[in-house]
Amino acid sequence: MRPAAFVFLLASACLAATGAAEPGVIRIGAVDYVSVDDGADRLGLRVVPLVAQSAMILKDGPRPVARLADHSREIDLKGLRVFLGDPVIARGGTFYVSRIDYQSHLVPRLRPVLCGPPPRQPRVIAIDPGHGGTDHGAENRALGTMEKTCTLDVSLRLKRLLEGAGYAVVLTRDSDFDLPKAVRSEIANRANADLFVSVHFNSLYPNTKTTGAEVLSFPARSQRSADSWSPGGNDNAETKDAPVNAFDAWNTVLAGALHRRILDALHDGDRGEKLEHLGVLRGLKCPGVLVEPAFISSDAEGAKLGTPEFRNAIAAAVFAGIQDYAEVIKALHPAPVPAPDAATAPRSQPSRPAVP
């Protein structure tokens, strides 16, 4: 493990030992909110208001770890673009985030040790090549490429990397055939998968200029999909938990690990981590996210997708992100206490009869 990660986890463990509690909740509109001041205090962080007083920074010691702005769902979280489920609100100089965003976004990324019992250490990885068969996905007709072909190619490359590192891998499809979204999560569940990554590529056709990576997670109960916030969008929040909601915090940890590695590897722009009610994630019984590392509709990224070098880079980035996630989970599991060596274990002395 990297030294910085060890120090971070050690500090987190100290916080847990002090019994950091949940911040108090206030109701704003129909949403439960917590003050960032209160939450930061419990996470061992410091709030630094910006001059304009419409934004603030969270610092961990001297290091900025988050930037939040009034009436915005978009935050900078450890250098990554993240879209919350509800907008940040500033009142009287105090900033508030929704209770769900605090629990599902801030705590998992800044103090994962406070998220409760971690999931199993990853051993079985489910990889889902998006689309297939009659479902071509997005296409770049000028370049003659289809999303379904690219997702399968990258997934097969990723499978080889994972198996080389000792993981068991299940692919939801290993050739070109139709596969309903709900069946994909069922395949992962039947394999007792420890995490799930669905591989897709983005499109904004006829826009051929936009590039960048997105990572999508399933919203927590009562939170909307990101696209529903667009003009004319309808509130599509759900009132019941989906199976995957049992892993809301760990979906965030996985999303952040993959997001970081994909951006570092491809350097083509940060489209952010977003929430969407995706059928392929809904039924999962393990942490899972959907990645869109590039735009197939882009002239630039679409052309690169046609090269094995770029597809190798994507597979390697997702592999590295899975490894980073596994390191976080491993560090959060208590180390087993070794059994004493019979040869060196202290032996009880035989009792002696009392001397008369």
C-alpha cells in the first residue's frame, strides 16, 4: 500500500476510535440536510469559506479535499468532478449538504472507515460488456465503429489482466449476442461476484467534439437521476431501496477509484461521476458501477478507440482502479490475529502441593 494511503487510513481509524457521530439533521424543503461545519468536525476536517461566500473548501490539514458551491450539485472531491444527488445550500454563512450525500459521497471518499462494515475483499469480478447482438449501442458511422464491439474488446482485455492478478472473472457476455439488462446483474449475483463493472462508451451525436470520461452509480433511495435535473426533466426519485442500494457507500468508493485511474490514463476531460437509475445496476448484490471512458461519437476519441493501444490503456486503467478499490477494502478489514506458535507459547506451570 502507498505510504500516503496508510497514513490516511491510520488517521481514519483514530477518528473511528473517538466515536465520531452523525451530524444533526435539519429539514430544508423536502430534504434532510446536515451542516458542512458539523460534518467536517466529525470527519476531522476544516471548513475554509471563500471570499465570495458562495463557495467553501474542506481541508484535511493543509490539503484541500473538497470544494462546494451554493445551489450547485457539482463539487470537486479530491480533484474529481462529482455530482451530488441534491444541491448544496448556503444559509447565513453556513453550508449544508443533504444527509444522503454526506453519508453516500463525503464520508466514503474522505473517511471510509466510518461507513460501517466493509464488503468482502474482491476475489470474483463481474465485467459487463455493454450492448450486444441487435443492440449495437452508439455508433460512429464515419469511422465504422460500434459501441458493442468496443465494449467487448476492452472487457476481454480487462479479463486477461484480472486473471493474471489472480482474480476469478465472470463476463456477462463473451461474444456478440443480445442480453437484457436485468439478466446481466443476475449473472453477477449467481457467480457471487464481489464487484461489478459495466463497460460502455458515450455519445452526443451529432456533436463530434465532446470528449471525456463519466462514471455512473445508482442513486440512493429518494434521490433523482442526474438527467432528471436537466430543463424539462421530471423528478424520478424512487421510494424503495433497490438491491444495489445496500452498497451505496461502497459504490462511491469503487466509482472514485475507477474515475481517478481512467482520468489519469486518458487525459481527455472529466465529465464527472453521476447518478442514474440504470437497469444493469439495479439488481446487484455487490458494489457496482458503469464506466464510460470515452466518447465514440467524438472524432478524436472515436478514432483512438479504433486502436488496440487505446483499448489497452482503458482496460489497464479499469484494472488499476479495481486494484485500488481492493486495497481500500483490504485495509478496512481487521487483520487476523495469528495463532501462537506451540513451540514458543508460554506454558502453564504445574501447581505444587502446599508446603505444610
